[in-house]
Amino acid sequence: MSGWLAIAGLGPGAEALVTPEVSAALAEATDVVGYIPYVARVAERPGLTLHASDNRVELDRARQALDLAARGRRVVVVSSGDPGVFAMAAAVFEAVESGESGWRDLDIRVLPGITAMLAAAARVGAPLGHDFCAINLSDNLKPWDIIEKRLRLAVEADFAMAFYNPRSKARPDGFARVLDVLRKRCEASRPIIFARAVSRSDEDVRVVPLAQARPEMADMSTVVIVGSSTTRIIERSGAPLVYTPRSVPA
């Protein structure tokens, strides 16, 4: 039996936002490998083995998946959102590069998904309608000074910004430092979008000016989007619409 490995994005949470391509791969799989809460989103069935593991063991998880595929299994490594955005695709390729030579010849596919960043942006309008960047605020795999440097340069370049992993119990102060950097360099009215658990039952999306943004508004289930200097808010009877125009004044 010829094995294969698919690295799949399950989207932000709702089943309707899982792509047909990912659903088809899961239907063919013999094994699903991933972080515990993501594997829990995959329905059990005869012939399918679920391999759930804890956080911060991405390389071990990747090696396990590659070993299973090398033994002829049909393996899906699951991530939330898109697997190439701060997720398992990079970890798998790190393992391929440093691992067994035979892994390089495996049938490996990356199946894209809807990112939390894009799902959050869609909820409020089009805040990423012009140039934007995404920054992972976790300092688990990179030092804080790199995060702050990238943040400062992104503000200077006037990107709209999407922040992943803004605040956790282990890192309660990092997002406060981010807000301090923003307040020193951006106008107080700059729109900030706090989008928590988008597409899930506990979804909560708030749009506030930078002056009203507080660290406790974010957690690890929140994507934070910061508008650029040109981002606009359209007030209306319901929730406001937020968008960044497609053009930039000369």
C-alpha cells in the first residue's frame, strides 16, 4: 500500500468552513495526527485511528506522521485555520529536512484552510482590503525583541496587522507591551478588532478605538486586527463595517 501525508487546515471552527478537499482527505485517511482540540473535531469511524498530542510537541507530531506515511498509512495532520499560517505545515517540512532520507520522497500535500485572520476580517467587513501583515505574538519560538522590531516596522510601513496568539496565561504581559508600542506610534482612534472564537458558538467580535483597547480583551482564542492609518469605519444601525480602501493617497 502506498502511503501519503496531507497537512490540512480545519478552518476557524464551524464545520461549514472546512473545505471539500479537506473533508475528502479525512474520508480516505487511516490516521489523523494533531493537537488534542483539533483532533477532537474529527469524527471517529471504523478504520480511522486518531493520534492526539499536547501543545509544543510539533516536531514529534510531524515525525510520527511521516513515519506512519512511510509505513503505508494514509495520514492527515490537522491544524486549525490554514496549516501554512503559524501551524503544522512548516513543522512537517522541518522534520522532512532534518529526518530520514526516505521521507523526502513521500507523497506530501498541503490542503489550505480558512485562517482565523480571514474569518475575523470577514465578520466586520474588509479591514485587510489593502496591504497587511500577520505577526505571531508568542515568544515561545522567537525572542521578544524580534516581535517588537517587526511590530515597529509594520507600523512604520502603515500595514494593517493581524496578531495571532496575543495573550496567554503564561504570557499575560506581552499584549500590554504591544498596545504600548501601538499607542506611541498610532492615533488613538485607530480601529482595533478583537475577534474571539470566530464561527464557533462562543464567538465574540468587538471593534474599539486603540484608546479603549485593553490587554484582557484578548486571549489565545482571539485574533486581533489593527487597521492602517487609512482604515475606515462605516457606522450604521447594526454592527459597524470596517474596511481598508484599495488605494493609498499619494
